Amino acid sequence: MQSDNSNWPPLVYADWQDSCATLHMWTQIVGKVRLALAPPVNHWWHVPLYVTARGLTTSPMPYRDLTVQIDFDFIDHVLRIDTCDGRRDSMPLVPRAVADFYAEITARLRALGIDVHISPMPVEIADPIRFDQDRIHAAYDPVQVNRFWRALAQIDQVFAAFRGHFVGKVSPVHFFWGSFDLAVTRFSGRRAPPPPSNPNIPDAVNREAYSHEVSSAGFWPGNGGFGQAAFYSYAYPQPPGFADAKIRPSAGYYDKNIGEFILPYEAVRRSADPSATLLEFLQSTYAAAADLGKWDRSGLER
């Protein structure tokens, strides 16, 4: 049975590819502010953004005697900066070059007395362009960006429910601005061998992220290399037989090129119960990783 649930909007990557690329760079700029200000947390959990009822947020960040927060509002399409002493500034989210966005947010932060320095070079992408020199990425379609956020809001709820069934170490549900994906990760509790080198990620970052065994799942809005929005699930280290595991729903499959299970967003959106369909994918791929990896499931699951 198929449905077209309006709570799970269509997300055709070709319709917003340019806006996605621009927004990716904007979130990297804001995310790097969080990286500079937030106290370090294991596995780089201090750097992601989080889904809100209106968009994405840094959550509160310390700066000297202040607390500051930066929010993307994808309903009114503004970026807001709030400080704990009641001051607020904002800037519109409209089509503009990354270089202009970078200059304006830097100036607005300084006007609030927040002098934060970030690396102007994007991360985790091929052929990066410095933020202050990037006039290539300048698209912003508010309708498409709102659809992206509405999808994130639904997915965030399902990921949070999945997270709640685990009593072992588990990440928050968070949005990684480097790879531009929403993710949640479960841990077996055992250390993992050093991961292989990734040309787009410094080894020190990669080693910290994958210091322990994981079963991780997430959502790419189209930028994951498939040309379409999709969910993914992988295990590190990948146990023998993982690629051949039987998972649900039937629309899910193992992509040998990247070594991960994939479930197209459109298959979820058009199912009779999108939340249940996505939860089935999360649970079945995790179970494959945990069973084949000999995790202590009785001690880790609620």
C-alpha cells in the first residue's frame, strides 16, 4: 500500500541541489563557530547541530561570561543569534554567496561582542573553496529548504525513538554539518581498530570518531552520492557476513560501493506508515551488526 503523507514531504535532490550545496556551506560556518566555542566531547559530539521545531540550532555555547546560541529558522527563513543577556540579532536567509554570508555572520557576532575565529576552509568535501572566496554557491530556495527541514523533523523523531530502546552508550541524534547528515550511533562498548584513511577527513578526526565499535544510521538529503535522499546504516568494524544480512523493509539494500545498507527516502515516504518503515530499517540493520559482531544485546538493549 502506498501513501503520500504530507508530513513526509517529497525531497527531490535535483530540485534543490544548488540550495543544498549552499546551505551545506552555511551550516559549516555556523558549525565551526560551535566547534570553536563548545567544550570538547568524545567522538566530536560537541560539534553537530540539532533539529528544532523551526530548523537547526547550535544549542547554547559558552563565550567568556556569556552564553550564545545560533539558530537556523527554516519557517521564517532567518538566522538568529541570541545571547543570555537578552540581546538578539538576525539576518535573512536569502539567495546570497557563501562569502557574503560568512562576512555578515562574522560581523554580527562581533557586534554582539563575540570575537570567534574559525578556519575558513570547508571540510569533508571534495574541491573545497574558502568561505571568504566562495561566490559559486549562492542559491537558496525557501520552499525546498523548508521541505528538507520538515523531513528532518520527522526523521529526528524516529531516530530519537530508536535511540531510546538502547541502554548502552549511544550518541545524541545530531546533524553533522561536515557530511551534512542526521545521524544516531550505538556502541558495543568495545574498542575498534584504527579506521582506514579518508581523503576528506584528517586521521585524528577519523580515529576519534571510530575509536570504538559502532552501529550507525543516518539520513542524507541527496548529497550522499546517490543523487537522491536516502537513509543509511553501517557497522564499524564490519563483521563478516554483514553485507549478506537479510534486512527489512524489502526496499533496503546493501551498496557494495560504499559498504553500507541504503533505504531510499521516497520508499519510506510512500509507505503506509513511514515512521514504522524507517524504524524497521534501523532495527533490522542494527540487529545484523550486533548479532554478527557478537554484541551483548541483552545487556545493551531496553
